[in-house]
Amino acid sequence: MEELPADVAAFVDAHLVDRRNSNAVKWDGLKEEFGRDDLLPMWIADTEFKAPQAVLDALTARVQEGTFGYSIRPQSYYGAFINWQKERHGVTVEPEWMRFGVGVVKSLYAMVNWLTDPGDPVLIMQPVYYPFMNAIKDLGRRVVSVDLQLTADGWRMDFDQLEKTLATTHIKAMILCSPHNPVGRIWTRDELTRLFTITSQHDITVVSDEIHGDLEVSGPKFTSALQVAEGKARQNLVVLNAPSKTFNLAALLNSHIIIPDENLRAKYDDFIKQLHPVDTSLMGQVAGEAAYRHGAAWLDQVLQVVRYNYRQLLDGLAQAAPKATVADLQGTYLAYVDIGAYVAPDHVKAFVEGICGLAVDYGAWFSPKTATYIRLNLATDPKLVAKAITRLTEHLSQPQL
């Protein structure tokens, strides 16, 4: 395995944090989630790296000011976010399009509640981030999945099945995952154009979860729905994102709801004020603004760590367990690994936890059709990833079925 580049190693040394005994869900929540606390945590999607120094400095300055009363979101926050989107991705966002939340998952619940009625079907594409299904089911709606298809060229949208489903099922809303968690696809402009052509023909409102949009690992550059959706598709578009995955700020409760169409925005405003007042997360906005202004170099280093860990994973499995397959990691920092050539679906949990001593997100959480998959978080210490790879490969090389 190649050595960790010197600049990346220096970044890891300077930013790595031991999060044990800090009330971190990933580490200190093992007992509650998995029933034991001695597993190597490769699951929940956050990192072991300190946030950018500019974020720490901004938060420290705000704390030292010493008052934490009711606050407004300054225009400088809008400017920082809008400039980031333009410079990083070529995406145009207008300030008036923006609304705010305390997290993308909570906003998903709000979107389902707003756009559909109890009993309505909501379209998704499994395997997909399981809170999509939770939001739909918890609110008394019905999950309709047009499953992604695994082809010789990787995971793809099934446009033929999408057309058939929409011809027979009245769908009001779809939740799109872009980039896609867990399969790691960054959807191309052509794919998104075709998708929005179809959804606009059926007058479907698309909620595009783009929380991983900044996490470009390989393959195509990220394309936002805001760059593609036109006409009726744009009139029926909501984009959700946040600085939380990008800069490891999830606990600061700050996310964005972007609605480019004025009429749809007015309907959302009418809905949300009946549901709950929309408060501002003061520390979240302070951290987010600093990150968008000064966090680019930090993010580039984190992505270098992820790319190195991804190569570690590919090389380790190729040598010791070549029949295991890894989805092409284009976006996110989450590797989707199929161990089905070695482990039967009903034995995956016992193998991963009982034999390998790992805590992972299981493929069955994302779709019943990917029950032999595990999702591994690669935004962490390369030594931790190497240990996880060793545990996997030394046991996958032995018969398990």
C-alpha cells in the first residue's frame, strides 16, 4: 500500500481527535445501537477531524463575547454561502431563495408533511439513506421505490421503470439523493436532465438532498439540481443542504432549504409557520459562515484522506477478498461494500460484529435488496481504516457461508 503523502499525514496529525468519552454517538453510542461498546466504529457519517481553524476561532470569539440572546442571520452569512456555491460548483443561489432549518433530516420530515397527505405515495430510489424511508413511514405516507440498478458500469437510475411507475401511480413528491448515499454516485448532468424531464411531465415536486455535494472524491464534478431543473421542474424544486457533512458541524444544527420558485416558496412559508417557528442556530451560523469563507483548504485535505482510505480499501480487498465489490466512490465519504460472495445475508451481522468486531451501517437498512452490503465511513484516521480492512480481509478469506 502506498504511503500516506506527507502533507496529508501532517493534516491528520494536526486535526485528529480521540472522540471517545466525549458523548460522540459514533463512539459512545455503540452500546445503545449495537449492544456492545468494544466495536471499531466505522458507521455514522461524521469524522474524527477538528473543524477548520477559522471555525474554531469564530466560535471562540462569539463565546468570549458572552451573550447568547435572540439573534438574526446576518447578510454576510448569505454572501459566504452564495460565494461558496458559485466558486466551488458554479451554482447560482439568490438570497431570497433561502430558508433555514436545524438539519436536513428534520427538513425531510417537513417536506413530506408539506407536500403530501397521509396515505400518499412518496417516490425514492433504493438503496438510499434510511431516514428517507423513516420520514415517509413515520408520517403515514407510503414508500414507492424505483430501485437503482447495478450494471456493469455501476449503479444507475432505472428510467424505464420510473416511467412505468409514474404512469400507474399518482406521485406528488420525490426525494432525490444527490450525491447518492450509500452507493456514492454523483449524478451527471445528463442523468439529472432526463430525471427532471420525466418528473416535470408528471408535475412532481422533487426534494433534492444535496448534503454531500461538496464531497467530490472521484468521477464527475457535482451538478446541483439548481443547475439543471428548468421550467415546470424548477417551479417544483426544493434543494436541501448544510455545512454539516462538509465541515463536520452536524451538532451545531444549521441547514438550508433552497426554493427558487417564488410561488412554491410562499406555499412553504405558509406551511412552516403553522408547524413551528423557524429559529436561527446562532453557533451554527457563526461556524457555517467561517467555514464557507475559509474552509476550502481544510476540505481539500479531508478529501485527500478519504481518497487515500478508499485506495486502501480497494487494494486490501483486491488482495485478500477479490470477490468483494466496492461501489465506485464518486461522492460522499461512505464506501458501499458487497461481501455477499463470502457471507450469506442472514449471517452478515454476526460476521461483521461477532467475528470482525466492527460497527457499520448495514445494507439492509438502505434496501432489503442489498442485505449483503455494509457501508464504511472513510472520513477518519487512516490507521483506523487499515485496522478495519485487516479485520474484514483476514476473515473474508476464510469460508463463511
